[in-house]
Amino acid sequence: MHSKEHRRPCISISSNDKEMLIYIQSLTGGSIYNKKNYNPTKFQNSYKLYIKKKEEVFQTLKEIYGLFRIERTKEKKS
């Protein structure tokens, strides 16, 4: 880490379905970028949604927190 560098939370979602990313962007904010396709004859175009603003990242995490499926291995071992 450089002396003037500051870490910040970020959410990124990659997909070939740009319409889905546009929909998610309408709910969460963020920016959509085209990913470079080095072999268009073999692969579809793909896109990435970046949510970088701190407020948007934390609001998105609050909204989806209940949807996470996390196994509690310590509870299973007990």
C-alpha cells in the first residue's frame, strides 16, 4: 500500500447480460464498463458493474445481507 493510498469497499458484478446489469444499476447505483473481448469469435461480449461509492456499497450490502447463504461449520461440529 502506498503512503497516500486509501482502501475502500467496492462491489463488482460481471455478466454477459447487460440488461440485467442495467437493472441492478438502477437499484444500487454504480457504473457499467465493457470488458475487452480478445476472441469475439469464441466468446460473447461481457460487462462489469462497479459499485464504488461508500454509501452505495453499504446500502447494497444491507439490502442483500439476508440473502446470503453461509454455512455455520462451527455450529455443525458442536
